[in-house]
Amino acid sequence: MKYPKEYIAYLVEFHCSRDYFECHEILEDYWKENNGGRLDSIWIPFIQTAVALYHHRRQNWSGAERMLQKAINKFKTQKIEVLALGLDHEKLLGLLQQTVHDIRNRRPYQSINLPITDLDLLKTCELSCISLGGFWKKSDLSDRNLIHRHKLRDRSDVIEARKKAILEKKNRK
């Protein structure tokens, strides 16, 4: 089993803590470092799926639908890559399409499990999840920090990075 540790971390967060914001962060960092920000990267639809579920849980219907539809469209063209990551491509698409249907019909968020077919990968993720004190659990919808993570997190590093980028841009002129 040769999967990036960041992919495994994504799967563990996705199924254990259900911290989709963290899932997004993990794979976005990995994608930027390893794929040079290529938009055809397999990591993009995984990131989009996490963001869509984050929006769905917060009842941001339009954001959730738009983002999940983008993920589905990308996954449709990446069957070989999805299979190589130990997932069932057809079941993944079906699951995400059902979730879009639920979003369109304003059905409340329900935790989903990605269809992992690689039993070694599944076991690795399950053991990691157990070591974190959970096991393929559902989202705790009463956890404000989980639901509203983007509003409640410390953004000082992001703000500082933006200031630095603006200053560098001004200095180049």
C-alpha cells in the first residue's frame, strides 16, 4: 500500500472527526507542494468534496451544490486515479450524486463514508481513527467549532501572509 500520508490523514479526518475544513487544509497543502497547483490534479475533487460537505452541514445550499457538482465533474474524468487511490469509482460518483440530490431538495446534512475498496487502506484508516478516540462516526452537529470552523479559527497567519504578498507586489513595481 503506497498512498501519500496526507491522503490517509484526509480519509481519517473525513471519517473520524468529520472535520471537513481540516480535510481541505491537509490536501490543499499537499496539492500545492506536490502538484504545483495543477487544476487537473486528482486532489482537487477531494478538496472540493470536503468543502461541499462543510457547506452542506452549514446549510449553505448553493455553495454546497456548486462545489460538489464541480467535484463530480472532475471525478468523472479520473476513474483510473480514483481506483488507484483504493476507492470504488462508480460508488463514489453515485454517493456524491445522491448527496447533490439531497442538497437540491434541502435535506439536512448526513455524514457519508467514501467507498474504500483497498482493505489495507481501510484498516490503516480505522486504526488511526481508533487511536484518535473515534471510529467512523457521524458529525457532531452540536459542535460549533466543527460546524463554523472557518469563522472561529485563528487567521493571523493568513492575514500576515496576505500583507506580505501585497507588500512584495508593491516592491516589484
